[in-house]
Amino acid sequence: MTTLHNLGTVVRQPPRADAAAVAELAKYGVATIHEAMGRTGLARPVLQPAWAGAHLCGTAVTVLAQPGDNWMLHVAAEQVREGDVIVVACTAESTDGMFGELLATSFRSRGAVGLVTEAGIRDVKELTAMGFPAFARAFSARGTVKATLGSVNVPIVCAGALVHPGDVVAADDDGVVVVPRALAAEVAAACAAREAKEAANRARFLKGELGLDIYGMRDTLAKAGLRYVDPE
């Protein structure tokens, strides 16, 4: 959830992360991005994909919505550009199904690559058939109204993660991570370095080597007091 501020505001054309950096980050999983960014940026693990294997990576169009009210999602559709992810926070806790197949169709027609919301979604069967990646806190048939203003493209906190419009948001079966817009290229380079290192370690594991030796754990384990005892 996020605090009540900037209600009734739509920020048009906010700066977005560099498209080349976003494309590079899209090559990596959430765990790699999170680790490469110094183990930061993760949303709380309450957000689940609508369908197994769903994944997305794009620039954030942020939505601050009222609980049980999806008015601002319709307002946000006008602000969506190619490669965007709609990220929704609520002013108070909500699990109502404020997003479904029709809004997904609208967003996709504008170039959106997915949605992340700390509230609820519905039409899971249709979203799965569409292949539209959606990550949510809840799945609920409960409908919503269109009655109270929120805001679009203001800073929000979604499932504990701070998201500014134009930040990079990636999501997969392991969770949701947010990369600040200004750090996108730097984090992408760190992801590439991490993947290269893991590939080398993977080759060693395939040969039967142990993590104890690959990661140099034996000395530190001994200093921590680990001892081996053979039976008499």
C-alpha cells in the first residue's frame, strides 16, 4: 500500500529507462537481477503470476488506485506506451478483481507487456489464453466501481517495493523486482557478469566439484567450528 498523496494527478510522458537497457534486462530472471543489484528491489512475495511461466520486463506506468475502484486503470491506459508495465498500488488493502481480460486487451493494444498489482485480478482463464502476463496479490471475481480519483505516474509503493514511473519492472515465477530507471544499464551489465560467472561454476558442478571448493568455504567453515568425525 502507499500513502494518500497526489490524488487526482496524471503525469504525462514521464522519463523512461533506456530501451536498450530494458531489452538487456529482459534476458535475465528476477533472481539474477535482484542479486546483481546488491540483493535489493524485490517486492514482498505476495505477488503471484496468473499462470505458471508468466514473465515480463518493461518500464513502469504507475497507478495509485482506491480499493475496490479501477477507474484509474482506465485513465492509465491512455498513458501506456510500447514496452510498458502497469504497476498498481492501492490507498488501502484490497483484493477485489480490478483487472481482467478487457483491460488487458486495452493495455496490450497500447503496447503494454504486462501488469503487476498489489490488489486482485480476475478472468485468469482468458488472461492465460491471451498470454498476457499479470502478477497479483489475489484472484477474485469480485467486481469494482469507478467512483473515486487516484493518480497515474506518481511514485507508489507496490507490495513493499518503491516504484517510480519509468523504472524497470521484471517479474517471473520467482517474484517481482524493480530497477531504478537511472541504474538500468549498470544493473544490466552486472547481470551479464553474474551470468558469466554462474556459467563457469555450472561447468565445474557438472564435473562433480563441490560448492565447498568452488566457493572456498572450507576455511571459513573450520573457523566457524565445523568439525568432521569418523566412526570408530
